[in-house]
Amino acid sequence: MRYRELRDEELMYCYACGDANAFDEIVSRYGRRLCEFAFRMLRDAGRAEDVVQEAFVRVHLYAGRYKYGAAKFSTWIYKITRNLAISELRKMGRRREDATAEAVAGGEAPEQQVLRGEFNAALQAALAALPADQRTAFVLREIQGMPYDEIARVEGVRIGTVRSRLNRARNALARALGPYLDGDLK
């Protein structure tokens, strides 16, 4: 069977009917994206991986309960991951660890490397400072590229609420990153 040609919902049906290879394709499709999403929520790679692993365990356990045709699979799995990440944040007592700065491309001037590192640290801190609902909406829209209606389903809110959360998140990030965006750090 050619799993890559099947829609997510068809893969879930195959898996629920006992086809273990269909689950492997689901993990292949969503593993990396969910890890990125969970990492943006938790700021801890190890915890993010644990959350995603637990999300796939829940997909396995509740495969028979998935409502085919009633909800997109991507909405369902993102909602599971979101709920697990929020639970993990509560366990962490809202303590957030700073993320490691991204690797700097070679050949860049030392001043640019420092500025890039400062900007990345400021961006990670600004994202971590956002309330969980705003951070979730921002990550799903701006980083994962998810449409507003699907974010609304993941969050269990109306599209207007998603737009409001995104607006507040963007404004907070703009305030936090203003000196970098305005060029004041030259």
C-alpha cells in the first residue's frame, strides 16, 4: 500500500483497522512538526519530545475513538499535543528555561553574530513570556502556518478569539523586540 498518497484520516482508519504501518506514516508526517510546536510551548527539547511521544501514545490508545469526517486529524493531534504541553507547563510551575541560541551561519561578521545571538535570545524570551494561549496561537499560525479556522478548533475557541490572541501576541512581541526591529542596536 502507498501510504504517502493517503490522507491523514484514511491513515487513521487503516491504523484503527490494524495496519501498524499506517501509524508509522502518521509519526513520519507529524513527528517533527509536533516537536517544534511543543518546543515553542515548553522551551525544553527533552520535555517537548516527551510530550510528543505521549501524544502519539494517546493517538494509539484512542484510535478507535477518532471521529472520521467530523474533525481533521491534524486538528485532533495538535489539540492533544497542546493539552499535554499545557499540562507539562503546569507541572513545571511556569518555570521556563532559556533556549539555546540558534547556530550562526559561517562567514558573518562578529558584530552581526552578536546581534543575531542577542536577537534570538530576546525572541525566545519574548515568546516564553507570552501567556500560553497567545503563544499557542502565535506558534500555530506564524511558525506552523496553520489556518485560523483550524487553530480555533485546536484551541476550542472562535476565530475572533484566535485573531485577538494573535494580535495581542504580535503586539507584545513587537514591544519586546522593538529595539531590534527599529534598528536601534546598530
